[in-house]
Amino acid sequence: MRRAVQALDPKLAVYDVETMKKLMLLPIFPAHAAGLMLGVFGGLGLLLASMGFTSYIRNEEDAQNPALINASS
């Protein structure tokens, strides 16, 4: 990159040359971190909700069929 700029204009000072990808990592980091945290907590919420729903359904089935409770004891 320096050579290309120097070839165009030898008097031009070139310093702190970075790729666009490296320059954009720092400003975008908070958005990436927030997205990751939202994804993790969303997945945890889905897991807990599915466990609660399964427990509720099993409890309702046990209430409707008392014979199942006595058979398993």
C-alpha cells in the first residue's frame, strides 16, 4: 500500500496504514457483543420455557390420569 501511494505521489506522507477490516472491528465490537449476548440469553430463555412447558404438560397428564401416578410409585 505504501509503495502504491509513493508511486503516485512521492511527497505524500503515509502513516498508520491499516486494512478497512481492521479499522472497522473496534467500532462494530459493541454491536457484535450485544448480538452474542442476546443470542445466548434468547437460547437460554427458550430452553427454560421448553422445560417449563414440558413440566406443565406432564403435570396436567398426571392430574387427568391418577392411575399413572399410583402405577409409577
